Amino acid sequence: MSTASKDQNEQTGQRAMWSSRMAFILAATGSAVGLGNIWKFPYITGENGGGAFVLVYLLCIAVIGIPIMMAEVMIGRSGRKSPISAMRILATRAGRSANWQWVGWMVIASAFIILSFYSVIAGWALSYIGYAASGTFAGASAETIGGIFSSLLADPATLLLWHSLFMLLTIVVVARGVRGGLERAVTLLMPALFVLLLVMVGYAVAAGDFARGFAFLFRPDFSKLTTSAVLTAMGHAFFTLSLGMGAMMAYGSYLPEKVSIAKTAIIVSIMDTVVALLAGLAIFPIVFANGIEASSGPGLVFQSLPLAFGQMPGGALFGTLFFILLVFAAWSSSISLLEPLVEWLEEHRGIDRKIAAIGGGVSIWLLGLVSVFSFNIWSDVKPLSMFKMFEGKTMFDLLDYLTANIMLPLGGLLAALFVGWALSSKSVREALEMEDNMQFKVWYTLVRYVTPVAVLIVFIYNLG
Ligand code: TRP
């Protein structure tokens, strides 16, 4: 996807490709592993009572997430275009309505909204690099660290600064073509993040209330499971695997033939899940040992881990490293949120990639202001509070809810219906290049029946 190889390929009439299967796995894992794993998973698990929620989430990954990831990558690879065009091309090729391209539009809209608040949260992580490096956390109490977090949120100018910086980082990479520098950087940084998470889990074993943290995550208490928790778990399965909005379609459109889509989807999903569970194991023991509320919301990671960094030997170094790596994880995800839009602008409007990245990025940055202000000057603005399900939600909460819990599952549902019902099973099977008949049948049943029914049931329960 680098611009250089793209130009060359355009001359020869060929499309740029990932250099190898490994490159695709890394890019897709880079997209999947991000704030969703380390920031969002722990805090929504805390808000939704732990074990039972985690179990539903794991189930959604296996039964809905993996099959849909395969479907999305397949759509991208067969269409070889941006999500909008790929859907249109495949639909017309199969003799179906070109209206399927509207799914492509919806997914691009979701990506737009998600990136607008994603960048604000990534900005928190950016600012925490400085706190960690300057030793602010050393020996600090839970109250002091909570205070640091609330004063950051209370200060719109600072939030804006970090949000702008993060958006700039995202634009730069997408403008240069995703394969340029970041693909190589991620090769190194992802394993580093993994190792650092293991170190943090080690610390949590030594100094936290590990038994309680472990039980909280893995001992399901179904009395705590509400229907809205099931919706959140399902929505998060989409969010964390980067599904339902075209990122995997866009990445799949650069995937060479003869790479097993099933295997790669499974590998990516497993790595993503392991990172989320490790983050949970690192955070909850510290949360419980220090009397932090597990249900304290979006600030959970930013209030628990700094406490650990403030107490452990070498904490300033580990803390700095951790937040740097978190920013990189967010960065490799954010580029996948901007890529589908830029790919489309390039393809359709013939807009230069650089201009498309800047134009798209600046518009998203603007929408990001809504989230920035949701934490301070607009923290009392709760526009949809008259509806029970949106009660008490700020505009940031609403954007998050609307995308993760509604638009992503809807995007995934439509992708499943498209692959399962609009395309012929023969063409789908060829596109997946799946040799094993049994495996294909399992996948096809999941995509045709299980996924759509599951998503619909969860929707109906929550709206009704
Ligand atoms: N999966 C990423 C995370 O967990 C976020 C993300 C990147 C995403 N691309 C996406 C979410 C596409 C939904 C759709 O942080």
C-alpha cells in the first residue's frame, strides 16, 4: 500500500499488495489491537460486572467476530476496491442490486465517527507519556492520580492539543501509504507491547489482589448480566476486531491470492483477544488492591496502571514505555479507520492520496471537538436523555454508543447477509479458497444463520 509501489503498480495496471501474508497479519493485528483492548475492554468489563460479560464477549468473538472478519476480508479481496466500490462490483457481478454499495457508505460514516473520539482518547495516552516520564506518578496515591486524570479532562485546551497531535500522526501515515513506515514499526512494537503487558501482569500478581482480579474476569456471575451488557459485549467484539466498518475490507483489498483467509482471521482474532485479557489481568488486581471502583468508566486504565507505575521499581521507565506503546497501538488502529475513506476518495474522486488524507483527517478532527468538550464545557449536555436507553449520556458517550453498539453490528449484519444470501455459495467458496468442505459448511452456516439471528435478537431485546 505504499504510495511508491502503488504508483509502479498503476503503471503496470496492477494493484499494490501486501508484501506477504505476514505483512497482512501484522497490519490487521495492528488495526485490531488498540485502545479497544487496553482502554475499552477493561472499563466496560468493570461497568458490566466482569465474568459473565467476558464470557459473552468471548462467545461473540468466536461465533460472530471470526466469521464476519473472514467475510469482510473476502469482500475486499474479491472486489479489490474500497468498501463502497467492492460491494457494488460484487453485487452487480452476482446480479444483485447496486444498492448494496450503501452498506459501504454506512461503514465509512462509522469509521469517521469512531476516529473522531478515538483520537481524543489516544490523546490522553499521549499526554500520559509525559506524566510517566517526568515521575509524576512516583509514590502518588490513588486520589492524586485520580486528580491528575480529572484535571486533564477538565482542560479543553490540553485535550485539544493532544487530539490534534494524534490526528496529525494519523494523517501523516495514511498520506504516505500505510505500508510505508508503520508496517515496519509495528513489527517491532506489537511484540514489545505484549511483553510489557506481561510485565504488568507479573506486577499485578506480586503486588495486586490477583485472586480477586482473576475471579472478577473469569468467574461468571450471570445475575449481573443485563440485556444491555449483552449488546455492549457484542458491539465490543466488532469494535475490537475492527469489524463492521470496512477496515478489514480495505485491508483485504490489498491481500494477495492464495493466502488462507480463515487462518489469518483466526490468528488475528486470537492475538487480539489475548491482548485484551492480559490488559484485564494487569488492571483489575491493581484496581481491587487499591479500592478503585471497577465501574469507574473510561478513566479506569488511566487511574489504575499509573498507580502501579508509581510503586513498582523502574516504574517511570515502564510507565513511559507503556504509554508510548499504547499510542503506537492506537496509531496502527487509527490509520485503519482513515484508510477506507481515503481509498475511496482516491479511487472515485481521483483525489490525490495526500490531499484526501488531509481533507478527511481535518474533517474528523473537527468532529472530535464534540468529544473534547464532552468531558468539560459540554459535560452537562445530554441531548438524548429523554430516551431511557440514552439516559445520562454525554455526546461522547452517544457517539461511542451509536457506533459501537448500533452501526458496527449493523454493518457486520449486512456484510453477513451480503455474503451469506446475496452472493452465490459457489462464488463465495471460490473467493475464500477454502479446501475443506466441512470447514466451509461451518463458516457458511455461521454467516448465513447464526450471525444474523444473533445480531437481530440482541437488537430486538435492546430496543424493545
Ligand atoms: N479495533 C481497534 C481497537 O480495538 C479500533 C478500530 C480500528 C476499529 N479500526 C476499526 C473499530 C474499525 C471498528 C472498526 O482499538
